[in-house]
Amino acid sequence: MATPIRNALDAYGKGGLEYEIDTASPHKLICMLYDGAIKAILQAKAFIGGEMIAAKGSAISKAIAIIEEGLRVSLDKTAGGELAENLDGLYEYMSARLLEANLRNDVAALDEVHGLLNQLKSAWEEIEQNRVATLTAAAPQVNEGKPEQRVPLSYGRV
């Protein structure tokens, strides 16, 4: 895995995450990055409410790091074409809004980025569900004559 993505996932958190990272599909890794950024934004909102300015800044910095060093870095603009370019612009916009939120304690900006991340995460989850369903349906049957079993398929890593 590329170092910038590993760094962004490290910003997401530690613990049993190492195994999950090593075994996750590329789609799952992107969803994990979205989860980490969303979690950091929710923490920042709580810290603003509790007037914990340093903690708020740290949480927002974590969200920005995940967006910039994980999500933006993972874009393949050659293969992704216009979609990747649009995502790059959206990630840049989200980072700028998070900087503004940090400077102004702007909960509305945090809510906006939170909503955008949730929409993108939902889209990625749907893509992964469709991919798994397609692979499962296309998998060769094993153990002829026994209860139906399908061989799980996987494709590479980031």
C-alpha cells in the first residue's frame, strides 16, 4: 500500500485496524477513509460545543489529512477521467471548508462537509455491494451435488 494512504488510514485510528487494512478491498479502504474523516468532523463539532479549541483544531486537521493524503492521493486521474477530476475538486473544496470551519468555529461548514462525505461514502458502499453481488453470481459452483457454495473472489489491492 502506498505510504500516503497508509498515513491517512493511520489518522483514522489504530487498534485492530491493521488487519482490516491489510485484508480490505480498495473500495473498503476508501470507505474506511470516509468513516475516519466523518468521525473526525463529528468530534470537531463536539469540541466546538465544549469550547475545546485545541482538540477541535486537531480533529479538523485529522479530517483534512484523511481527505488530502488519502482520498485525493488515491485518485487515478488517468483512469478515472472526468469523475476523478471532479472528485479532486470536491476534495479540495471540502478541505477549504474545513479550514474555514476551524478558523471561524463554523458548525454549518462542518455539517456541509459531513453531508458530502456521507453521500460519497454511500455511493462507494453501493459500488462495493454491486461488485460483490456480481462476483458472487459469476463465481463457479463447487462441490457438485452438494448444497450450493460459491467461491469468494477478490481483486488486488491499492
